[in-house]
Amino acid sequence: MKKAFYLVLALLLLVLSACGSNAASEKTSGTASEEPKESKEVNLYTARHYDVDDELYKKFEEETGIKVNLIKGEADELLERIKREGDGTEADLFLTADAGRLFRAKDDGLLQAVSSDLLNEQIPENFRDTDQMWYGLTKRARVIVYNKETVKPEELSTYEDLTEDKWNGRVLIRGSDNVYNQSLLASFIEIDGEEKAKEWAAGLVKNFARDPEGGDRDQAKAIMAGVGDVAIMNTYYFGQLLNSEDPEEVKVAEGLGVFFPNQETTGTHVNVSGAGVVKTAKNKENAIKLLEFLSAPEAQGTFAEANYEYPVNASVEPTELLASWGEFKEQDIPLSVLGENNAKSILIFNEVGWK
């Protein structure tokens, strides 16, 4: 009787053990066969605030099924936010104007290198970081605009010429805290050295029509208000004035001419808006896809048409408006130096009293 009982008990334990093993096996098998779900979103921290950008993001979503989550703010605020959030940041891609800011993001260790044959094909070498940490997406030139009634284009030649006595009390430009001016001076440091760059900055201060104030478009308006005769500003701001819904802004632009300086020497200063993949990006591949989309011919043409920016993609022609201003020679320098020389630029501005 006892033998029979122990035999039944042993059989029962054997069955229970087999069932447990099968369940565990099924559980393990099921876990191993499950693949990670493909991410269908990308988190973009952007300092650009243009309607055309939003339209392009919607088109990217339609074509790829990848949702673009936008976090907008000022460039420095977004950089500080990414730092503060650390490894927990949701940021996948950081987009901003000016190569100096992109260099700062790289220098602060916030970006990572990405490899893409398509990006290298669509974006020329001098408009991307040497370590593949950021890529330029749109281009703008920093030009001289002038009052057609008081200045003849043949009177203009170079940035350096604006320091001559004939321009005393006639030059308008925004403040030294602006990154566009910092990058302009950084380019002069790269081309001519610190001493000559300092001489230029001091000479321009001497010829200011007023203490720097306002943005680029404010300088254009000040010309037509009779405050000065020439100003240094970015081309896309001039395009915005010409196509403004405000008739007074259109009138301002129509009274101005565009001149590309240094065509016989070092070339006109150019800069970019661009983006880099954040170091801790959780949706890295989608961020790269968005970069590839924005640097492709269709998006490049849209940037040029709607926001008056020059394409970085060499296969895309400038729009009729941009072409009407004429072809021009560009400074032949890697844009990374604009960030590398930024601190020197700020120091020079302080030394010469450029407010």
C-alpha cells in the first residue's frame, strides 16, 4: 500500500515538474522572439521659428510615418535645457542658426557623430562638421545693404572699406552680443589674424551712425529713416522685408540695394542654420532620417522659396529672388572656425568698445 502511494506521488511530482519546465520554456521562447518595436517619433529641439519649417516637418511625417515632436525655444535656452536634463533628455536632434552655436553644442559634449553617405552627398564638406557632429541645412550671406539715394554701388568694395573716414557716422550694425557679428569677426580672425580683425572692429566702431541696437531688419529701417547710409545684415532678412505683409517694410526694402563685399579678395561671409544629433538620442536613426530629408533637393528648394535662404545642397538652384541679387564668391573657410574663434571675437569686441 505504501509502495503504491509513493509511486503515485512520484508520478504526480514528475508531471508537475514537466509542466513547469514547459511553461518556463514557452515564456523564455516568447521573450526571445519578440523584437523591439520600431520607433515612430523624433524629438526636435529647435531654435528656428518659421512656418516653412513646420510645413516641412508635416511633409516628413506624411512620407515616413515618423512623428516630429517639436520643442521650440531660444538657442542658448535649449542648450542649457539639454545640459540640465542630462541622460534623461528627450532631445534627439538640436537645430539652430549659426555655426558658432553648433560648435558650442559640440564643444559642450552634447552631440554625437553620425555617419550617412546621403548627408555627405547632399551637404558640401565645408558646411558640415569635420567630426560629423553637425550638418548645415540652410545658408545665408552677411552683406552690405545701402540707401540707393545716397550711396552708389561703385562706392562699395569690402568690409574693411567701411572703416575708412568717408563712412564716418554712416554705418549701422547690431550689437556685439549677437552671434552673427561674433561669427563675422571670427571669420576675419581666421583669414587675417587677430590684430587685423581688431583693427577692423575698432575702425567700424569709429564710423557707427549710432550705438548698436535692434536686429538686422531694424538696421535697414534706420537707413530709410535717415540714421545712416549702409548696414551689415543677413540676406534672408532682406528677403523677409521685401515679402512682408507690412507695406512699410516692403517700402524700406525697395529703397535699399544689396552688395556682396570682398568679391575681389577673400569673399563674402556666409553662415548656416544646421543641426546635430544629441549624444543621448533615443531615436537616433529617425533623427538622421530627418536630417537627410531636410537636406534633400525638395526641402532645400522650399527653404529657399519660403524663407529666402540659400540652399546648401549644390544640386539646388537659388530662387529667382536670390538669383536677382547676383552670384557671389564665398569665404573659403571651414565653418567650424567660427565657433573656435568665438571667444576671441567677444574679447576683441569688448576691447574696442563695440556695445
